[in-house]
Amino acid sequence: FRRLGLRGMKQRLLVVANRLPVSANRRGEDHWSLEISAGGLVSALLGVKDVDAKWIGWAGVNVPDEIGQRALTRALAEKRCIPVFLDEEIVHQYYNGYCNNILWPLFHYLGLPQEDRLATTRNFESQFNAYKRANQMFADVVYEHYQEGDVIWCHDYHLMFLPKCLKDHNINMKVGWFLHTPFPSSEIYRTLPSRSELLRSVLCADLVGFHTYDYARHFVSACTRILGLEGTPEGVEDQGRLTRVAAFPIGIDSERFKRALELTAVKRHINELTQRFAGRKVMLGVDRLDMIKGIPQKILAFEKFLEENPLWNDKVVLLQIAVPTRTDVPEYQKLTSQVHEIVGRINGRFGTLTAVPIHHLDRSLDFHALCALYAVTDVALVTSLRDGMNLVSYEYVACQGSKKGVLILSEFAGAAQSLGAGAILVNPWNITEVANSIRHALTMSPDEREKRHRHNYAHVTTHTAQDWAETFVCELNETVAEAQLRTRQ
Ligand code: ADQ
């Protein structure tokens, strides 16, 4: 900002994401109670220096009446949030359909839905139209609140059509787009029927960001192979206009975790857990219950470990905390039953009258309970089949200052690029390899644990969420300033 002469001024940042960082509950005709979810993204964006940030997004509830909409808008304004109202039909087609059923699996290499190809193809058209309509509704709210000089930061696969809507309205808007999931190889991406339209829309942004260099490279390849455009070291060029494409690996607010570990309540919880699992090593998995997180594969690898290392029976416990998501989708319901079935079988097989090897909880934990669990654990198992970054691995490392636990990490998580030197990297599909890594982690010498932990801790505490957001916003400002200079010359 200094270089741009913005010192002392607060630049306005409009963050546009599918969901606002709040949960909203209606308490009466014109009364709402709101709870801000204090996730990494929220603290990242609130922590950006010299920036005045506001969020635009869907509040996650259907509000058909005007009185309710006005009341919710008022309540959200106090939290610096601006709602986009989506009706049930559009949520069904755009969010459940196109976003969650088509883009999410495709971007995680699970392919397009295949059960009924014809039905999928028919739905596809109407879902894509709903996706575009929904993106236009987000754009309409941005137009209403935009002031000259604002930075608009669009987030994730839900809003790939938004950069085009914004630039069509006002070519001078500063628009950035960041993808939180992987961007798949162009060979996977090119199966998407609306592949070109989406790429062209994303290219309307001034800056396009990904978690890793590989995802950025896949995106540039998709643009060159599918659209025939030119890829340059800076990004993608189309008729003299450059869209900058780069990697901006996200981080966490590590200080928030460190502060939590100092609280009396958290320390008490750590003591209780330590006593509860005395004499046993504790391994931890924390995931949303999603097929990309590789939970069944992880549990099967743990079973293989128990099978091959009978001396460890009763001396190790796996705590798997899985928050249910998208519970109305049949595939997710199937996944839940599958996980329950495997856990039940393994506990029946290896459990004793006094202990079971796996504690599986289908729920979310509050922040303090999560920090306590991270801190008491000897080994964390992150075995995503694909994951944009994976913040759980970062959070675990941040809480391991004293214990120096071992992180077993999937090579298919973006975090493998940053925490690879300290973690034990595994191919989550190779159950034997994961089982061997569990043995390695449980028997690792204190020296090796210390060395590995030191590496990761240094990374997690220096590459924070605030740095990520600040870097992105600065680069967006610079990219636009450079482009303006080029056109003037
Ligand atoms: P997610 O797929 O949600 O995010 P992740 O990065 O691991 O994955 O973040 C999950 C968050 O939810 C973490 O902050 C974690 O603490 C919390 N969480 C998970 N299970 C929980 C539980 N049982 N109880 C309480 N909290 C729980 C998407 C992408 C990721 C990318 C992020 C950020 O899929 O790859 O890292 O966005 O860009």
C-alpha cells in the first residue's frame, strides 16, 4: 500500500464468498441471532493491515419474506456482513447441484457423477444455468455496495462466474479470485461440459490465486489447451491482456491456538485427557466427513497396523472426530454408514472389555476442546485423497509446541508442499504404507520428532493466514497498477 501511496488510508475490501462466516437463527418475525464463526479465513481477513473488510455472501438460510430479509440485513451489518438472498430452488440447483455434485468431486479427481448419465446431462444444463444466475445475484449485491478503488476478492469454486459478471458491469473494478480446492489436471478438467465458459470468466479477474504452484500450473495448462491461449511465467495472456496467475499458500492464525493453550480451562481439559488415555499412545483424525478426506482408508490402514503389530493392541487409540456435512446428499449418508460399519467391525475385532482401539465421534468440537485434543495427541493422521491445503495439519503442528507429535500427511494435500519436510508423507490409497508409517511415527526417536516438529512449527508460525491475505491483496493492487501503467505507455 505504501508503494501505491495509500499509506494512512484504509482501503475497502469486499470479500465475496458463498457463505458468510455467521450462523443465523430467526428468533421472531424481525429478530435474528447471529453467531460469527471464528475460523481461519475470518481472522485472516480481519487481520489484513490498512484494510477495511466487509463480507458478501449467503447466510445459509432461506428468508422468503421482506420483513425477515430487512431484519437480517440490519443484524448482519453490525458484523460487517452483507447478505445475498438465495431461494430454495436456486440453492438446490446451484449449491447442492452444480457446486457440490459437479465441481467439488471433479476438482478432487473424483470425476463427474456417473450413476445415470442421461439424467446427469439433462440436470447439468439447468444446474449450470442456476449457477450462473446465482453468481449474477452475488454480483448484483457487489454492484450495490461497490465504491471506486475497492478491492473485490472472490472466493472458491462457487463463484467462478463472478469475475465476468463484475468486469462486464465495470471494467475498472479490481477483481481477484482465489480457489480453496485443488485445480485438477487439465485432462480431468476438460471433461466438464461448461469448461470454456468458466475458464473465460475466471480469466476476467486481474489476479487468480491457488494454494500451490501445481494447481496454478494445471489452470494455466487448461487455458492453453482448452482455450488455445498463451501461458506466460506471469499467467495467461489473451489478446494482449494478462491475467496474473500465482500460488498463495494459506496459513492459520497460529497465535490464536497458542493463546488458547494458555487458558486454564484448556489446560484442565488437557490434564483430563492425559489421565483418561494414560498408558496409551493417542492418534488423532479431525475431518469434515467428506469422501475427499479419505476417512475409510485411514481407518483400514489403522486396522492393518493393529493386525500386523499385535503388541500395540490396547496401547494405542485412534480418536476420529468427523463433522457431518452435506447430510442430505445420499453419497454422504452412504459414507457415514460405511465409516460406522468399519469402526464397529474393528472395535469388535480388537477391543477388550475395558478399551476399544477407535473412538469415532460424528460431530464438531468447540475450539477449546479441539486445541486440547491437538495438544495431547502423539500422532495426527491426515490422509485426504485430495485436499486444497488442509488446515487441520497446520492446527495440529501449532498446538504441539511441547509434545512434538508426529504428523502423517497425505501427499495429495496441498499442505504436503509446505509441511512435507517435517511430516511423514504417505499415499493414502496405499494402506500398507500408511500402516507402516503409523508404526514409524509411534516408535520415532525423540530427536527425530523434535527435528521434524521444529521444521513444521517454524513454517506454521511464520506463514500465517494474515500474511496470506495481505500478500494476495497487495499483489492484486500491484497487478492492477502495473496493468494501468502498461496501457498508459
Ligand atoms: P475444508 O475442506 O473444510 O476447507 P480444512 O482446511 O482441513 O478443510 O479446514 C477444516 C476446518 O474445520 C479446520 O479449521 C478444522 O479445525 C475445522 N474442523 C474440521 N473438523 C472439525 C471438527 N470435528 N470439529 C471442529 N472443527 C473441525 C477447504 C479446502 C481445504 C483448504 C481450506 C482453506 O477443502 O483444502 O485448506 O478450505 O483454504
